[in-house]
Amino acid sequence: MSNFSELINGDVPVLVDFTATWCGPCKMMAPILEQVAGELGEKVKIIKVDVDRNPQAAAHYQVQGVPTLILFKQGKTLWRQSGVMQAAQLIGTIQQFNK
């Protein structure tokens, strides 16, 4: 969890995908997140957190369902949403907070 804290406390926005291996919509997010990473490059870090392997992280951020996306910058939660999002929407949201 300390690595996680270090990651989300940086100046680069970090998009955390709270996910689970058994979750169908989570599998749909994988190529969308790859597309976002490809378009935004160094402007955002994207990390996946498996809620079954990291229940303490899921509980800490009150993740009720998966997929849940949370955008952090300098340790603060800037935005969060549960459910599948399209790449263009997600890119727009990240860019909005990365000025």
C-alpha cells in the first residue's frame, strides 16, 4: 500500500482502475484503458487494483462495485466513476484535470 500512496501523490495524474478477474465489464475496460494510455502517454499513469487481492485498498476508497475508476493527483481524489466508460469520455475527463 505504501507504493500506492507514493504513486498517487505525484504531480502526474494517476487513474486507478479498481477491477476484478471475474467482472465482465472490467474486461471491457482493458482495451479502453490501453487506448487512453496510448493517446495520453506520459500525461497520466494508469494502474489496475484487483479488489479481491487488495480488499484494504478497495475498502479505504469505498469501492462498492467494479469497475470503479478514480483519478488522483497529489494524493487527492479528483474524480471517480463506476462502470464502463468510453475512451473519448475518459480522455476528456483526464485532460480536464491535467492543466
